[in-house]
Amino acid sequence: MEPLTPQVMHKLVFTILVHGLPDAQTGIALDVLTDAQKNPNGQVRELAVVALAELQVSPSKRVAALATALKDPYARVRRRAARALGDFGGHAVPAVPALVACLRDPDPSVRRDAAGAAGRIGAAAHAAAAGLVTMLGEPETRTRVVAAASLRRIGRPAIGAVVQGLGHVDPELRGRCATLLGQIAPDDAQVAAALRLVTEDDDAEVRRRAGEALTRTPAPVETPAPAVAPILAMA
């Protein structure tokens, strides 16, 4: 077989993306691309991820291969793998633990794409909620926007993690959590109770956001408020 150089991989990727492969050859291509993930050349591994995402084999086989790529030493490979997994929706649920780990990746672009992928998977990616809440404190606005959007997409299964965020030591993160709660579950009585507690926050902007979020909630009802304690590990 011709050595797997970047040039050879470019040809294979081009064929898969533009022309496709006969059914009889997709299994062989999967084996070749899986082996390519061990190639010492980072560009070859990156191209393998591109091809795997589009190869016409079962989603479960592609998801498994892409989840492996999330541990690649090359950030561009991890980023491409995370982005591709988001396209699989519910089929990517087995990769959620690996995506959750990528929310702590040292590369901000990998963290952002892993966050976006979790959001596209939806409620089934609820295990990512705590990591996404932590990302609401990222310095880059774009990353915070992606994390917030993903929490909204996960929806009600993310409520617990977002409520815990109300106790974070960072007032900006607390305020963002208050806003999100009003967007995710404005009709949830426990959310309303938690927000009422935050209207007494030491920070004026947090109080303002909590009050604004409460305008979306139903009339106050007597219900135990969820615990809101500082989560120092999230700082």
C-alpha cells in the first residue's frame, strides 16, 4: 500500500468528500483511516479525522474513532474531532465523557468546539453541564457565548449545574447563571426560589440579573430553595 503521507491522505479525503467510495471499499477505508490516527505526522491524523467524519459507515464506528481523536496530542486534531462529533447529534452520546474531558483542554479552541458539540448533542449531554458552567468564566467572549448557548440547548437537565453556579466566587459568572436560569426554565418553581435568594447577592449586577430573570418566572410559590453554595473548585 502507498505510504500514508499528507499527499496520499489529501487524495483519500478528496475522494471521500467529492466522489464517495463504493460500499465494498468503505470497510477498507475505515481500517486505513483508523490506522492513520496513529501516524506520527499530525497533518495525516487531522486529515484522517476529516475523512472519518464523512465516511459512509455506521455512525457508531465513526463516533468511536472520533472520540479516540479527542485525545490526540495535536490540538487541531482534537478540535476537528470535537466539531465533527457535534454533527452526529444523539449518535455521539457515547463520546460525551471524552467531550466533557475536552472542556478542560489547555487549548481554548478545543474547549470551545467541545462545548459546541455538547450543545448540539442536546439533553443527553447533561454530564457536560458543570464544565460548561465553568466556561462561563472564560476570558474570551466567543467561548462564553458558545458555553451559554450549549447550556440552553441541553435545557432542563442543566438546571442543577447552573443553580450551583449561582454560588460561584466570580460575580460575573453568578450573573450569567442567573440570566441563563431565566432563559432555560422560567416556569420552574425551584429556579424562581434560587433566583430570589440571589436578589440579595453582594454584587449589584448579579442582583439586577436575578431580578430580570425573575420577571420571566411565574408568581412566587412556597418551595424549598436549592442549595446555593460557593463552588471553589469552579473558580
